[in-house]
Amino acid sequence: MKLYYLARPERIKEIRHECHWLMLGDSTHVLVAVRWKDEIHEMEWAGREGVIKLPHPIFESAAALLDEHLEHIKKRFPQAKTGDTIHSVLKHVAKEDPWMRLHVL
């Protein structure tokens, strides 16, 4: 399963698993989707400075994105709004880049 993050671009090269990312309208953060093979690598990378974890798409699917998340996401996807969940945002993102969907067909 893919997990989603906001990260500074220099953090991308540290991922050693299948990933894909999109610039968010400025050079400070990118939206990243990663298919981790194990929890250890995910926890290690997600805990680094410059990485902001988005809600888990299954276990936190009803959780609203934080203002910190929306601040970055709205730079490329201005239709994102307060109260949106990870799934709400992924609907917008997947229209531009199908690989960013939760499940790739």
C-alpha cells in the first residue's frame, strides 16, 4: 500500500523503495507516495526533519488534513479545503497523475 507525505525535495533521494512525487508549486515541499516494503524503513524516513506524514489512507481515512498539510497542498491544488481527508485530496491529485492514486490498476 502507498503512504503519502509532504517532504522537502532533498529527502526524496533517501527513499530506497518504490516512490513517486509531485512538486507543489514551490520548491519547499513535494507530495510523495511511497510503497514501503517494511515498517522500519518507513518509520525511519518519516521521522526525519523535513518530512510531514499525511494521514494513513485506511486507518486514518476519516481524519481531516491539518492546516500544515493544506498550506503546502493548496499551492498546486487550490481546490483543497479545510475538512478534506487524504482521499479528498487524492481525487484531485490523481486527475493530474494517475500513479498517485491509492491503488494503481
